[in-house]
Amino acid sequence: MQKLAGFMEKPTNIKILLAAALLLRLVLIPNPGFEADISFWKSWGLAVRDVGIVKGLPLTNFNYPTPFAYVLAGMANIYALFADPHTFNEFWNNANLLFLAIAKSLPIAADFGIFVIFFWLGKNAKPASPLRRIEASRRIDFPYLQPSIYNLLGFLYLLNPLSLLDGALWGQVDSVGIFLFLIAILLVLTKKPLLAGVVYMVAMMTKLQNLIYGPIFFLFIWQYLGFDGLIQAAGGALGAFLTLNFEFIRARNMGRVIGDLSGNYDYFPWLSLNAYNVWWIVSGARGMAISDKIAAIGIVNAKSVGLYMFSATYFLAILIMVRRKYLPSIKHENARVTRAAGPSANWREPQETVSVDIIFRFFTALIIVCAGFFLFQTESHDRYAFPISVFLLLWAPFYWNYEVRSMNYGKNNRMNTFLIIYSVFSILYFYNLHNALIVNYPKNGIVWLNSLNIPVLTIAASVINIAMFVFFLYISRYIITPGLLLVWIGTFVILIVNANRVLIFKKPVPITKMAPIIRSSGYGQTMTNMPVNASFGFPKWGFLSVQYAFYRQGLGTHAPSQDVFDINRQFRTLTTDIGIDTEAGPQGSVRFIVIGDGKNLYSSDIVKRYELPRHVEIDVRGVKTLELVTDDAGNGNFDDHADWLNTMLIPL
């Protein structure tokens, strides 16, 4: 590590490496990359350019935060300076070099911006000498290392195959979101909380995944700058949010803004979107072929289990930040001077030490949150771990600079440990990202690596990713104590037990509390606790009813329909009322069918519109997959508004 840092001391070497990094990216620009993403940039940007953001977005399948559309419209406008974006064959050609260059220039610029941040840190970290205290007061609370080491860290990112693949080849903007978020952090460190809040909101509106860092980011501001700093940052963030979405506010269409922020929650309802994590293992390397609504623990589906795992991990990150036990010694000259000033019994931690400790815990928490989001959530995308490639590099100087007595090895060994961690992470994650690319576009990757995309290797990569996370917790063991780990695990256990309490206490479970694996309706959409017509917005206050017998619970659907649930062999009886909803016309006639693991458990005779509701009880012992099916009784599905009413599952 020191030899590499020595190489970075010469300005000529830095210029050569910067030129090499730029050249590598320029060479990759003509590659069509992830062609669907580039096509999205084209369609979304062109729609906003042509008719404005409020009218343009509904014409597309846009699912990013609304202000990002301004960036894409900017791409379309730049393109229009050189060529007509309405020349169909040229503009929509996947090999359109002009648009590829415009689109990829943004993440490429962000990559170099991230390097500049490391370069700046090397110049502005607080000096070790107490004789330079006046100069130190104008610097930030980052560990003082040779500037060449910070340069090396910057190049570890800039020349990392990960950054080359994600931006210059793939064409995604993950690095843009990270760069903006880092700017927000630097604004906190330079005591500009109002601007920090503004830039954080811009970062979140560029990459929605930055939303997950919000709570710990604002907690960090509170710890570092106090309550006044927190208020300023929150005000800046709110002001930026309102400004960025002003056109939607003026059009009284904030529903679109909220929808784009929340709609992705269940946009891809699969176990894993090519992310090599816990659910990739569970799926047997078929993450995008298995619904995340399958039962995982008791009656808790995989999506909920993933959410509980991530929530517990986030709670661990919060505890790491708020736990006020400082490390025994920090290699900061002011700290050593203070220690020497008096007996240890009367010694108080200097402000510099406190500040550095807060920052160290913040970056540790960021890594844990990002890793938890990638490793434990279902629907996790292959790119969700990309920020770790930067956060680890910012965490490293603190890890090297702490003299932890419980660790009996020195700084050089800690540097070597970090390099091993970072190298293994980079190799595994590059393998993950590359496979995600070639699954969709095999010709756009590194052809000789395509043969390595086999289930046994992808599952092995998933296992190692989880092991790496555990190892990170281990090497951070002074601030992540066994007590905190027990709280982490205990939180998850409590959440799971609470979610399964109906099984523990043998309480009936309404089918409406369970998420379907498959759902279809012959008209409109199946509605929970409302008749099917409510799916069209009228009347949303309506109750389910059969011949004016009203019900507060049930499913309102329309034949032919299918609702499939994973009940995981946890129940003995299904009880339900069935009938044609009162809102239906006179021709309604339906047959209700219950299927368990492919076997017909119940089939009604024809149920007609003016009949009273019928009660049914069905034995479902040993059933894993339960299907509630309706058909049109052989005479067409006109008026076939079918209701499953007070449908309950009785535990074993």
C-alpha cells in the first residue's frame, strides 16, 4: 500500500492515470450497454422536451423521481443541437453514438468528480501537528494521511472495473447520485447544513436509493452540527423538494410525484432482480422467476421477511451512531496532547476526537445500511450495492487511523486487510453486474466471461457476499459490540414472532391479510374489502354485499378470476361465504372453485345474482398453495361480479 501511495506522489503519474481512466471510458462509450435503460432515457427525455414534464411523463413508463426527468430532457435538448431526435430510425438506433456519448458523459463526469473529492480530502484533512492549529481549524475532521494515499483511494474507484462497467458501459447514473450525496456530506463537514440539505434532496431526486440514507444522514447532521444544523438541513431539503417539483405543485398533480416515489415498492415482485444475495440463494439462482410473496417463515412472505431483516439492520446502524463510547485512541495529534495534559481519570475527549468518531460511525452505518438493502431485501436490484464501492474507500482512512487495543495488528496490516476486502468485493460485484448485463444483452459484455454465468457460481458469489458482510461486522467489532449484534438479531426475531402471532395463538387469519402470488380478474381488478367496480374509482366507499347482506372483509373480483396464496401448510380449514355482489346486473352467474396444490378441494354449483350468500368450509390441511378461482359458469362473464366474503384460514 505504501509503495502504491509513493507512486501517487508524482504529479506526472497522477496525470497518466487520469488520462488512462478517461481513455478507458471513451473506448466504452460506443458499447450499447444496457439497451433498455438507454432507451428509457431517450423516451422519457424526449417526452418532457416536447410537451413538458407534467404532460410528458404520463405518456411514458417513467418510474424515477420526477425531477430526474429534467436531466433527461437536458440530454434530449443537447442531442437536438446536433441532430433531430424525431428522425426515428437514427434516434432510436441502439448504436446511436451521439446519444450514447451524451447519456454516458454524465456518469463519466461523476466518476471523475468522486476522484476529485478524494483528492480534496487529501489536501484538507486536518494536519497532525499541533503547531498548525490555526490551519487545522480551517480543515475538515478526516484522518490526516499522506495526500498520496487519498489519491490512491480515488484511483481505486476511478480505475475499478465496477465504475467502468456501471457508467461508461452500462450507461446508468448510480455514480451521479453518489457524487451528489458525497457533496452533501462535505457540506456538512464544512458546516453548511442548509446547502447540505438542498444537495441531499437533489441527490435523492436523481437516484431514489439515496432515500434510504436519509435518516442516518440527518442524524449525522444533528450529532455533528447540533439541533440548529439539523433544522437548517431539513429546511433546505424541504425547500429543494418543493422547488424541484414546482411544476407539479402548480398543476395540482402532486399525486404523480408521490406515486413515483412510492410506486417502485412493488414494481418488480420477484425474489431478486439479479442481485446475488440471500434471496438469490433461496430461489436457487432463479430470483426473477419466483414471486416474493411466497411464504418464507410461518405465514410471513419473503418480501416481509426481507423488510424485517433490513429494518433490523437499519436499527443496528442507528445504534452504532448513537452509542457514545469512543475508541480508546485516535491517531490525532490534538487527542494525544490532551491525553498528556492530565490524569486519565479527569481526561475528556477533545472535540476533534468526538467529531472524527461521529464521522467514522456515520460511514460505518452507511455501509451497513447499503449492504442490508442489497443483501436482505427482496426485489433488490443488481446495482443497489454500487455505493459500497465508494463508502468503503471513505471508511478506510478511519479504520487505518484508529489504534484499537483489542486488535493486535498495526496500521499496515489493517491496510492490507482493507485491500483484500475491497478487492474481493470488487471482483464479486463486478461478476454480479456483468452477469446482470449479459443475461439481457449477451453481446454487450465481455464475451469470454459469459460462460461463467452459471447457477453454482452465482450462488457461491451470494454466499461469499454475505460472508463478507459478516467479516465487515467482525473487523468493526469495537464499535459493533456483541451486545449490538444481539439487539440486531433480537429485533429481527421479535418482528418475525409478532408477524406469526396469529399462528402462535391459533387465531383465524383473514385471506385479505395475505399477499397473493398470482392475481387476475376478468374485469377491472380484484379489490380488497370492496366490490370490483371500486377498481374504477366508483364508489370507493362501497361495501361488499350479496343481496344487500353487507360484509366488511373479503375479495371483490370478476369471473374468470384467480387468486393464489402460499399458506405454507399452516392451516386446517378455509371458511368463506360466496355470492354475486349486489352491484352486479341480473345476468350474473359464477362457479366458485377452491384448489389446493393442484387438487380440486371444492367446486360450487352455479351461483346466480339474486341468491343469498352461501357459507362453505373446506379442509386445507397439508396444503401449501391455495387457489381461489371463479369461472363464468359456461354462459359468458357478463355481470359476473364474484365475492369471497369473510374468507378466513383457521390455523392447525
